[in-house]
Amino acid sequence: MALLIVVGIAGFFAGQITAPRIQQAVTVERTVVRTVTQQVMQQPTPQTPQAIPDKIVIGFTVGLTGAYALDTRDGLWGIQAATKWINDVYGGIKIGNKRVKIELKYYDDQSSRDIAPSLYERLITVDKVDFLLGPYGSPLVIATAPVAEKYGKLMISWAGASDAIFAQGFRWIVQSLTPSTGYLKATMDMIKALDPGAKIALIYKDDEFNRYIAIGGRDRAKELGLNIVFYKSYPSGTSDFAPIYSEALTYKPDIIIVTGHVGDGMLASKQLAEYNVNAKLIIIVGGAVSYGEFYQSLGRLAEGIAGPSQWEEDAPYSPEIARKLGIEWFGPTREEFLRLFYEIAGPTAKPTYLVGVQLSCRFI
């Protein structure tokens, strides 16, 4: 995520913006350039050393505690690894003849949409940050986007994918990951190719993120002529999936899809086994299957469960691959990023897709 900011800022001051072929990245970079332009127009022309900042501060909140603690822990590691590469390997953002380092400023929002907005207000008015990263989770992003809008401060959403975020006319927020409605499109394409007559049960958490995942999956299934026999939500805070599983099983689904956040996915998977719920294919959406804790908690019960991911550590990406695809390369190689990740998270940590999503939209 921080790497997207580097490209935009460095390109502006150098006077050379090379438009990548990834349209989403283009949107982010151009928005960053506009933001920097507006800020610089209010200051002396950046031709003297005094006009070049000593650092660029990026502010955000993370749920170090609360319901999103596991999810945001990994996202924070990814942000820190990307920042470490920018500062220690790349040498900082080049502005004129000077290299400017990035500094991170963040607070614990306790995974609360009620607490997060005031912290973003503090980041802008008290800490005077230059740019914002969004919090983890669509509910919190939707709650904090109006603050960025109020002050005209660019916010990049790295872990808030709900389509609802961009249905409210916000002008100061951009997104770098797949919108929620796209999460299950490839899944439905796979089902169409492998078992087009399968009966599908789609169970989703009733929040801003998962509601749109379900809508996108349902609409894609309809386009492909697939058969969703059960489509129902469960409320946030659900601790027992037995009632909804019992109802779903009356339709004898061949494929069961459950979408939620990491904690929901772990509980839903465990209770599938406990209640002897089986199917040809079980898909858990929301990142749970990419966590080491998922396998530690479930053991052999985790086998055979699939899930979509934005990034995986074994996915190949390199300058050579980028050249073959005709895509501009910028940033660390896979090996460099993983080395930095382990320095921050420790040698036993497992990089999940929430770690790598900081880079995947830019380099893969």
C-alpha cells in the first residue's frame, strides 16, 4: 500500500508519471498526484531544500484488540514490511535531489466503528499526517471515510472491499483490492467448469463486506445458470451455526459456501465437522484458510476446505514475469518481501493474504 504512494509522489516531483496497465493502480497514483499537487500549490515551489519535507507521515488505525485483532495483525505486518523496503532498501521517496523516508502513525481502534472516526480526526488535526490508510474492515472504512472527506485527506482502503463504500459519493478514498462483489466470481466460474449441475448453499455474514460478496456470487451464479438452492445470512456475533446448517442441509447442497471474517470462518469450519456436515466442496471466504491458526485449530478437519485469496507467498511474481506481461515493475521481489516480513513478524509467523495484499495489487 505504501508502495502505491511512493509511485505517485515520486512520479509527480520527477515530472514523469508512467501509466501502468493495471487500471486500479493508475487510479490510486493519479489521485495521490492530485493530492500532492494541491498541497504543494499552497507551499513554496519545491525547488529549494526548505520546500522538501523531512518525512512523509502515513496515518491509520488498526484493530490491535477486538473482533478484528487477528486480521489486522497480519495487515499491519504487511504495511510495516512495505515501509521497511521503501525506507531501508529503496532509500525513501525521491523528491528533487532528496530521499524522504516514510513514517507510520497508527492507533488501536479496538475493531470498533464507533471509536475509529475520532482517531482519524486526531490523525489529521493533531498528528498532521500527510496521507491515510483505511482501517481494517468495510464497516470501519465506511465509518471513517467521511472524516477523510471532511478534511480533503486522501485515504487508501487496503482492507475494506465493500461496494457500498463507493456508492456514497466519496471523493477522497480509493481502493486497491478486489471489490466484494468480485470475491466469488472465479469460484462460480470454477463450479461452472467442473460441476455445472451442482446445488449450492451460500451462507453469508450480514455486514457491509459479506453482504456484497454474497450478492456478487449470487449474480455471477445466475449469469452462468448455476443453481443456488439456499441463500441466507447469519448475524454478526453468531456463535453457533447449527440452526442455519440444519436449514441448509434440507436442500441437500453439493457445495457449501460460508463467507465471513477470519474468526467466523474458523468457527464455521469447526462446526461443519462437529455437526457432520459434508459436501463435494466446502468454501470458506474471508481469509481464514490462509491462516496458520486455521490448521492449528482444526488439524485434519481443515483438509479439503478451499477459499479465495488475494495473495499467496508461493505465487510467483518477479521483474522477469512483469516484463513478459508488459507491466511496469516497482518494489521488492517476493524473496525480499518475505525476508522483511520475517524480520518484523518473527521466523515462525505465516504470511497470509492480508500480509501480501499490500503488494499483490501492484505487482502480480
